[in-house]
Amino acid sequence: MNVMDTEHELLHIVMDKSLSLLEERKNNDVCCPHCFEVAKENCLRCDICTQVYHQQCSGLTSEVFDSLVDIIRHTGWVCLDCRTKTCSMLNAFRVALTQIQEELADMRTTMAW
């Protein structure tokens, strides 16, 4: 098998997978964004992005998942991607707040003279 045949075969595999994902979505099945498989059992929905993750794709061990399922129903759950994005935004807000506080302190000093 030469390189062109291998690339052609890989392209078919990717296209077949993409078509099957589109077909699943047409059937209103929800797919896990981590593994792209249908998410029906042992899943969590992120309260921010609303994506549904399998337990094994969520980064939680089965023991932790089982312990947290009841708690998560009442408190919610946020996926790692959203936690990372939220932390980045929070840090940016903290920097901006510090800059504003410094500017305000400078203005107070200037006005006091």
C-alpha cells in the first residue's frame, strides 16, 4: 500500500465518522465533545457550555463520579474547558481591577495636592 492509498483510506474513515456524527445529531442524539460518541448513560452536562460528557471523558474517576452524581444534580457541574476559560477571564478581571484601583489612588493623590 502506498502513501496515496493510505491517505485515501484515512480520508474515507474521517468522512465516514463525520457522516455518522451528523446522522446521530439529526436523530437528536447528544455526542460527547471529547470522544464524539453518543452520550446517554453515566454522563454530566456542563452548566456553562451545556455539552454532555461521559464519566470517563469528564476526568472524574468512577468512584468520584458515583459519589458526586447526587450532589451535582443540586449544585451543577462545569467541564474542564469552561473552568479553564472562566479562570482566565477571572484573572484578566483581577488585573483590570488592580489597574483601576491604582489609577484611582493616583487621582486621589493628585486631587489632594
